Amino acid sequence: MAVIVGVHGIGKYNYYVEAGRSAAGAAQAMRLKWDRYLHTALGGEARAYFSEIAYFSHHLHDGKDAPRSLAAMEAPAQQVLAEWAKNLGVGEHITGALKSFTGWLLTKLDGRSAAFAQLFAPEVAAYLTDQAKREKCRQVVAETIRRNRPKVVIAHSLGSVVAYEALWANPDLRIDLLITLGSPLGMRNVVFERLLPAPINGQGERPSGVRRWVNIADKDDIAAIPPDLCGSFAGVDVEELVNLDWIDFHTAEKYLGCPALDPHLRPFLV
């Protein structure tokens, strides 16, 4: 019996398009992949681990199939990109118009960072600055958890932010284990200060309905800055810093296939 709900991260709009603009179809296609990815870590006989993936990416887009170019980013996305770059250690001393800064910044990033920025900045900005989109995403996650009543929620990337807020907004939701993978929850001036509920005196807290919280981050993951969340959140029970792949540093496939998940999930799979 599947006991896990997954919450996806950035760059998953293509699943919606390929499923004929069906959120249910996108969620099902992703679930099958996530089952395969997790099986790599857990081994044994192949099985269904995930009961459902909470799919929300379509709520962050305006209906266009092709991603917007970085040059055409709206101001909120440019601001997210600029603040993210400061966390990365690029461009701290550059001043001037956001558009000029953004153009300069992109020439300084390597290929993997630029490709990541093209997904990260617009989607994070859409979630954090558009209240209607934010509420729709949180509602999807809350309804998926309520419908499946899982023991475990695994949230990747931006999905960790959506799951964190959804769990806080719905205290009736109770889970035994929250696993965050490649989480930007602690990223200053981008995510952390904008969380709902807002951190108090520079400190967030584990959602009240979560019994245990495990955070796993790759040492080179440029979304997980800082990789550890204990300095920003009370109630993180375990931090694991892993070395997945110097190129594939943020994909769900690498994180779900990581052996570090095994000891935390094994008790729920017997």
C-alpha cells in the first residue's frame, strides 16, 4: 500500500502540456516516474510507493507552452534572480536597473546555473508574489494530502515551500514524516522572509501537524542555499548533506535515488 504523497518542484509544466492539459494526467505520469526513482534507492521488489503527486505547476503559468526568455522576465522574477544570485555569491556589488543587472548576471553564470535560473526565478516569483496563484498551489497540496492521508510527504525544491505553507495553513493535516529535498526554504531575501506564516525573530518552525522533519540537500545544489535548515527553522530533526552529481545537482531523479532516504522511509514500507 502506497503511504507517500509527493510534491514536485520547478520546471514541471511540460507534464501538463504532454498530458493534454490535464493536471490529473500530469500527476499520474510524474507518480510513475517518482516510483521508479525511489525504487533505485530502496531496491527490492518494484512497487507503488507514492499514492499521488500533488501537481500544481499549471497554476504558476500563463498558458504559454514555451518558457519566457530571461530577457523578458517581469520585475518580480528579475528581483528573485538578483537576490538568488547574491545568495550564490554572484553580483553582490552590482547596482543599476534590474534589467541591466539581469543581463550582466546571465553572462556570468555557467550553463547549468543559467538553465536553472530560467526555471527557478519565474516560478518562485509567481508563487511568492501572486496571491491567487499561491493559494491555488497550496490548495492542491492540502487537498492531495487530505485525500490520501499519507504517513509521509516528500517535497522537492519549490514543492517544499508549497508543502510547508500548506501544512501550516491546514493544521488538521497530520503526517508522521516530512522529507524536504533540495529545499530553498532558508534562502534569505528570496523565500525565507516571505513565508506564510512569517518567521518570528529570524526563526521558522516545523508545521504543527508534522511529527518528524528530515531535510536532505546536495552540497552543490544552487537551489538549497543554505543546504541546512536547522539554522532557520526549529524542529528539523535530521539534516543530511549528500553528494549526488556535480551536474545533476537538483533533479528529483537524483534525490529520490539517493541512499540517504532509505533509513528514514524503510519503517513505513514494511
